Amino acid sequence: MELKDVIAALSEMPVILKSHLADLTNTQLRFQPRGGYFSILENICHLRDIEIEGYGVRLRRLRAEAHPTLPDINGDQLALEREPHGGHKVKPSLSIRRP
């Protein structure tokens, strides 16, 4: 798959995700599976955070610096630092689009 195809597929993700989530209730979005797994809502917010604070930062540094040092991003730690389950909102997570 070429880069332009990957970018096109990724740009469609918010629309696809919204269509899959459209009929879910707030209770379903926030349902917490046993075993400490993320709810659907937490998964969405976690992916948003990793995209912005992980990949977004890395890509900007790769473009701006000749030899950037790219520290590891601990996704589990990032998730723990976020507001607990009840604080996430789906709409901002789905509407965030970075150039």
C-alpha cells in the first residue's frame, strides 16, 4: 500500500468510527469489561491521546530536527494519567483532526 493510500484510509477513520458508534448508548460506550480492560470510550480517548502526544509529536520533530531523540511513550502510563472513566467525552475525541 502506498503512503497516499494509507493517508486516505486514515482520513476516513473518524467517519467510519462515528458510523459504528452512532447507535450505542452512553452506558454501552462506558461499559467497563472485567479484567481492567478499557471501555469503548476509553479506547477511543487512548488512541486520540497516543496520536496527539505520541505520534504527532514524533512526526513534527522528525520534520523539524536533523537527528531528533525520540523518547518512548508509555501508552499504559498515559492512560493512567488521564481523567478517570467518567471524564472522557466522545465527541471531542472523534472530531479532533490535526493537519
